[in-house]
Amino acid sequence: MQVSVETTSGLERRMTVGIPADRIENEVNKRLQQTAKRARVDGFRPGKVPMSVIRKRFGASAHQEVIGEVIQSSFYEAIMQEKLNPAGAPSVEPKSMEAGKDFEYVATFEVYPEVTLAGFEAISVERPESEVTEADVDTMLETLRKQNTRFEAVERAAENGDQVTIDFVGKIDGEAFQGGTANGTNLVLGSGRMIPGFEEGLVGAKAGDSLTLNVTFPEDYQNLDLAGKAAEFETTVQAVAAPALPELNDEFFAQFGVNEGGLEGFRAEVRKNMERELRQAIKTKVKGQVMDGLLKTNTVEVPKALISNEIDRLREQAVQQFGGANIQASQLPAELFEEQAKRRVSLGLIVAEVVKQNDIKPDNDRVRAMVEELASAYQEPEQVINWYYQNEQQLGEIQSVVLEEQVVDTVLQKAQVTDKKVAYEEAVKPAQPAQVEAGEAEEAKADE
């Protein structure tokens, strides 16, 4: 087998592979001999068909099959011989396929880039320091109460924060429009669910009132047929209800799975969950800064094939988030995901190199600790732990997260780290969108 490789541009390689004719012919003959044993041809007994007949009838298809198999096997042999690491499937162009002659094809593909890591000393990280105070727990209890607000009927005019039950018919130029009619709708005034002016127009209304709300759809309204148009809603108020916060009692605690310990037991459970959230939030923010730092200090040439594959994954994720609402992943424009895909692939390649150079492998004790922490949020933790360890895919996801944490730890040993004390609310506030990307460890594990 003859192999020659040329660099066409950047990461792209053009590899020409020549296969001796006798290798092709030997494989074709083996295929035809196997075919002869089971072929049924009129005028001949099974297994007694002359080879000349077999070759005439099945020779072309056998030759085509062998060519396909030889391309696959020889491509692998060639890249091993030339020490190449393809990124994505090759584009194969046969140059000659005549029976009895040497076979030659050209495979064009990209290779993984060689990543040269910059020193971690240039990476700056601001690590939040925080704790959960009693005041933080008090605030969280009030938040939980508000999230479980009940509404009780009142005989007074509606105020902001009240819930009104309404029927309405929306009209434009005197004609009802599609989607503008509803009956028995519950609406909390001040929630911003409806277009500007709608909820404000109901403040002061009482049960039994009928009124017309004159409003204008925003210019950027999602339904372009309605955007910017003036409308009137003929509205009837069925009921007005005021918010009532639930009491901190055993009935309330039971909604959250706390059946013992009263208020103190509930506070302890809430604190435990807040502390778990705080630890995770700090980890996420530190990881985001580390990943940003790695990306900023390391320039990587990214194979187009890997970006394309990542775009496809992001498209599928987007469709799943939309609930698959009659949308095919391929219909989503690639440009929507290109920047994010390039970032993810670049980080994957950099993180893979960090893992390789530092010989990092998922720490089993940390994996176990993470599984146990996740399981602690459930009523039967041991069952959850067993489920993870019996489910290879789920356990693999935990191992990837642990591997990411170990990469972060490795970088932090040499990075410029500044600790900053912050309040709980600030610490758990989500990082800026550009900071955090998940999946770098998945890329790293795939490349090991």
C-alpha cells in the first residue's frame, strides 16, 4: 500500500492511498467463492455453478463491495502509518476502479490541532466567599411563602397583586381576532402577563363589572399580524381575590417533605438546601472564570468538522427545549449556534490537553461524594446512589463533572486567585451568560 500526504490548508490534509491490484482481486475471489457455495442459478445445481458464470453475474457487485471495505480498512491503516488524527469523517474520491488494475483514492479530511498550553499564571480568578446567615434563611422562608400564595375572594375593588377572574373578547376595528378571546382566566394584576395597559385597566374593577380596555399591541409583538395595532377588549370581571400567605405550620412544612421537627426542623432543611446551592454557585462561577481564562490565553485552530458536529448537537438541544413543536433540527440556521459551538469545541480541545498533560482521571472518592450529595435531596438517598452506580451513562455524566472540577483545581494552583466576601444573594446570582459552558470534560474524555 502506497500512501502520500499533503497539507492543503491549515488543518486539512489530502491523503492519496494506492492499493495493489492483487489485494483487490484476492478479496473479490474470496467473495465470489463464498457466493458460489450458495448461489442459485437456473440450469445448475446449488454449489455446482461454474466460476465463470458466478464472475459474470456477481463480479461487478463483489468488486464494488470489496472496494468499499478496502477503503475503510486501508484508510485506518494509512492514518496509523502516517500518525494522523482525523477530526471527522473523510471525503473520499476514487481515482481508478478498473478490475485488474491498482486501485487509488484520495481522502480529504481535517486533523486535530496540536494544542500548546500557555501558563496558567496569566489567568485571573475572583473567588466568591459567602455563608448562609439566619437573615438569609428568613428571606428564603418568605420567598417560599410567596411562591405558595393562595388567593381568597374579597368584596372590594381590585388592587395590584390581586388575582382577578375574567372573561374577555379582543377586537380590532370592531372584529374579533384569533386568540383574543378567553373565559374564566385567572390574572394577577401587576404580573406583566398581558400587553401594556391591560392589567392597569383592571385596577379598581369589582366582581360583576363589565368594561372595555383600550390598548395597543407593542411594535415588537410576537404575532406580526397584531404588532402595533390598537385593540379593545370587552372584559367582564367574575371575581376578585386577594393574596394570602400560608402560615409556617406543619401543613406547610409537609409540602416540602419535612414531617418532623416543626419550624426549627424546616429551617434546618432549608438551610441545608441553601448551603448546597451556595457551594454549587461558587463552583460554577469559579469554573466559568477558569474556562474563560483558558480560552483567552490559548489560541486554538478549530476543525470545521468538529464545529459542524457541535452545531448539530446544539440544534437538537434547542428542539428538545422547544418541545419538538413541529421543528426539525436541520431547519434551525447554523449561524445561530456557530459562535457557541466554536467556543465549546475550542474549550474541549484545551481542556483535553490540560487533562492529558496533567494525567488527570476522575477521582472515585469525589465521584462518590457528588453522587451522595445529589442523593441527599431525596427521601431514599441509598436508592438514588444505587441507581447512579447501576446506570453507566448517568454515572459517566457525574465523572465528567468531577473531571471538570479537577481541571479547575489544577488551573487554580497556578492562577492568580483573589477571594472576595459577598452576600449570599450575590453569590448565588447566576453568572453572566458568556462565563459558563458545560461539556468540556466530555470532549476531554472523548479524546483520551
